[in-house]
Amino acid sequence: MARRLISSGSEFEERIGYSRAVVDGDWVFVAGTTGFDYDAMTICDDVTEQCAQTLKNIAQALSEAGSSLADVVRATYILPRREDFEPCWPVLRAHFGSTRPASTMFVADLADPRMKIEIEVTARLPEHLSV
């Protein structure tokens, strides 16, 4: 399978030079995903709403790749404020509670001060998952 690039249409991808997702072999790598609504280029101020929008953006990229949130095997959460992580737990559990990917969280500044969470995931294409 050839390497395939997936774009969300975010202006950041073009300006910085990256892809929302890359499909390479059996794997889908999604990174640089935040709570922006890329259609309107707006972002909510609430961290839990940003978390939900981020997962929606990731789900859209995974869908285009032929995968879904259920196929995620690894997730990384990046937040500027550690105290904002716990409020996101119910949102994360709603999406990953049954698949429980290997995950880590760390605190770091993000590219835009309006961003309160960034998530990256690695998923395996479903036809390559063993039952």
C-alpha cells in the first residue's frame, strides 16, 4: 500500500507543511489535531468542548483513511495546563473507554494560546486487526 496523505483543509497544514493524517501500510498516524472547527476556523474556549471537537476532527481523518476511533491503539494528549486534563476524562472515556488505547499526557505550550488540548493518535487499519 502506498503512503497516502490526508488533509483536513486547515490553513495550518498548508502554512506549516504537514498532513492531518498519514496512511502508511497498515497504520494511520493522526497528529497536530486541536479543537478548531476547521469549516468555520473557530475554536471554543471550553477545554471539554475543545476535546470533543478534537476527537471529531480525528474521527473524520480516520474515516477518510478507512479507519475509526475504535481502531486507535495509541493516543497522546498535550495540554498547556495539567488541571484541564481531568475535566476531559469523561469525553475521552466516551470515545476510548471500550478500546482503551495505550496513552500518555504531557504538559506543553501549544502553537496558539486559544488551544487548550492537542491530541495525536495511531490507528491500525481494521482489515489488519486480529480478532
